[in-house]
Amino acid sequence: MNGRLIYLMGPSGSGKDSLMDAARERLTEGGVRIARRVITRSAEAVGEDAEAVSEDEFKRLEASGAFAMSWRANGLAYGIPVQIDQWLADGNDVLVNGSRGYLPRARQRYPDLLAILLSVSPEVLRQRLLARQRETLEQIEQRLARNARFMESPDNLQLLDNSGDIELTVQELLRILKHA
């Protein structure tokens, strides 16, 4: 029996990495594998535990079939290693840090995926983005506007609010995984 792809997505600053870190031990104890993304961002950049590669290396990996999924967003390239297909075939559930924009293509490849949209209130999101100091105020406002448009049409998604205590969000994630 194949495992299920758990496609976690949300705006930058919603806390996907914090949630995955906080839930990691309980997820792995429950048999969930967590995929590590490949990103064209420097290894020194604060954020998720990802493999940082150059743009040229990313293109080489992409061309060689190293990714089950890959996309570009916000000036960066992101890839999910093809290893997840073996994990799924082995019956493991697999959690990936996905992209809202890539969701339709992900659903084509993995029709039974469980899509979870991590959300936060606009005020909390603005504070988190400002605190990261990765982007200009204009870029932050563009992100907030994009997020508002996406939230208007949550298509067949499990919604998960991360505006408050991370432990409550972890508990809700585990509940969703158990009952979805």
C-alpha cells in the first residue's frame, strides 16, 4: 500500500519550518518521513533545514531527474528530491514543504495528496516578515496581497491556523493527519 503525500504550504512567514521542527519527533514516531528541500538560497540564510545549491547546480539536478517536483518562486528555485517516490511506494506518509502556486501540478502527479494550508492573520504575518528582514517593505506588502488573494479560494484544502502557540498548531496538524 502506498503512503500519502502531505503537501504543507503557506505564505512565507506563516511558520511552516517552525511547525515542521516542532512536530518532527511526533511525525517521525508516527511513520511520517519529512522531505528536505533543495533551494537556490545560501546555506547561511536563516530558515528551513534545506540543501542550498547554486542556480547552475539546481538546473543540473533538475535536468538529471533528481526532483519529484520543482518550481520557481520569489526569485528562488525549489526542488523536492525524487526519493519521496520510493518512500511513498514503501508505504510511508511523506510531508513536503510545498508551494501554493505549484499545487495544481502536484495534484496531477499525486492525485491523493493531502493539501494543508498553513495560515496566519495578516497582522501576524506582517510582523513575522518584518522581523526576518529578508525583504523590502514593498516586497512584504506584495506578499501580503498575494496571500489575501489565495485565501479567498481555498480549493479542497485543510486549513491550519498558526497565528498562536506553535504547540496548538502541532496538535491540530496531528489531528488532521489522523482524520483526513
